[in-house]
Amino acid sequence: MTVLLGALLTALLSIGVLSVPIPYVVLGPGPTVNTLGASDGKEVIQVTGRPTSTSAGQLRLTTVGVQPTVKLRSALAGWFSPDEAVVPRELVYPPGESQEEVEKRNAEDFQNSQTSAETAALRELGYPVQVLVKAVTPGGPSAGVLKPGDVLTSVDGQSVTSAARLTELIRAKPAGTPLKIGYLREGAAATATVTSREQDGRPRIGIEIDQQQPHPFTLKIDLGDIGGPSAGLMFALGIVDKLEPADLTGGKVIAGTGTIDDEGRVGPIGGIAQKLVGAKDAGAKVFLVPADNCAEAVRNPQPDLPLLKIATLDDALKALETLRAGGQPTRC
């Protein structure tokens, strides 16, 4: 009787321990989405005012599924699973932030990734970004020199290709440096010298700016229930594929991941191992990997899924062109 009671108590305690939440989350393969197709009955990339092309293949963005509340039983299963990862909760939900706050930030990052994808793709298609002076600070460095409506084209001979690039060029030299600013005013090119001043600890030239990218059609990305910035590269590729006659996929299922900025630079992401599993399950034949994620991707390979090293949108386009021609793009 004592042995039986002891065994029963041990079993009950074990069940209790296994069912207690622990400060970890489980990461697993999330859904993949073809950016050239539809989701919930709506085209993911919607273009009006211009003909679009169709593709024989797919360009699939990849995601990571997060199990936010984990019990010891699930954690043990995740530790032994080749497709999942168990990580400390604070890596996904930082201390001091609620799950709702993290999800809100992820939604904002996702929206920003769409905007940058549109900017980078349209630039690739020949629609340059224009950085305009929105307002001039009275008494500031640009007062009496620049005017609202001026289109800024260069700083010390280096092209202004986006609002972010303008900021980089101004901050590249210490406050008090005379900067040669190129601009267009009512279509006429001109230059002026503006000496930057320190404000909030950074060099500035005393203007508010606006970024525009005129194009004769409308473009919209419509996809919900996904967060974070890592779909940027695949959105940009999808836009280019839809607006160009050439089929970027060559009839293959191409998967990938990576952030993208307005200049078309591709940045690293998290959860590459889980995204590779999701891509393989979706039938991908090639995976586009941000250059900074290559080492981790190589440590977590999937059978017969080549890993292509991508640092920019232009890299991705050239890699896909090489694939279509039967060549071998640069691998991780």
C-alpha cells in the first residue's frame, strides 16, 4: 500500500510539474505565402492602372510560428524535435513589454517592410525616389537657401536616393561642416552650400523632408496575420515579377526571407532554421538567404534545398536570372 501510494503521489507530482508554464517559448515552422498568388481570396500584391504578368512558379515568403505559453511537456518535446527551437521567453517578449505590445510592434514592422519593399522594387523598375524639402526651419542652416518644394539630389556630389540616404550623408560629417547641396527648383538644377549644426546631438541642416516616388499606377500589398520585417525581400521580388514581363521563378517554387530597406539592402532575420523547414514542406527548390544568416542556414540544412546568398535586391534578381539560364548562383 505504501509503495502504491508513493507511486501515485509521484505520478501526480510529475503531471503537475509537466503542466506548469515555464519562461520559454517554442519556435516552429510557420506558414508560407506565395507573394505572386492570393491569400484569403485576395491577391497579395495588387496593381491597378498597369498590366501585370503571370508566373509559372511561386515566390514564397516564410514565417516562424511562436508558441508563447509553454509547459515543460511541450518544451521537452521541442528540445528533442529537429524542426523546433526552445528559447528563453525574453528573446521574443522582452522584459517590460506585454505580448500585445510586442505583437503591435511586429505589425508595424510588417507594414514598414511592405513600404520599403515597394520603394526598392519601384526603384529597380526605373521609378526613382524624390526627396523634397517640406519645410525650412526659420533661422536654421538652410534658411534663405533652400525652399519648400526643392528636390534634393546630392550632398557633396553623392546622390540622394532616399530620405534615409540624405540623413546618412549629412551625419557622415561632423556638425559645422559646409555641405554642398544639389537640388532641383522648378525643374532647374542648382547647388548651394549649407553648414550643418548640431541639434539633439546630431548634425542637421534645418529642414523637414518628404519622400515621394511618382509612378503612373497604384500598388498595394494586402496580407494579414503576419508580423515582423522579414518578408521585405520576397515582397520586393513579387512586385518586380508582377510588373516585368519576365518570369523570375523560371517555373520553380522559390522561397526566401530577409528584411529590405529603401535602398534595396537585404538584412538578417531570426528563425532561419524553422523557415527552411517551412520552405521545404512547401515544395521550395531554392531558398534565398540574407548574407548575414548564411552561417546559421548552413548549420541547419534541408535536403535538396540549395541556399543562395543574398545581400541586395539586385543580388536576388541576378541569382534568379542565373538559375533560369541554367547557371549556379553564389551559395552560402
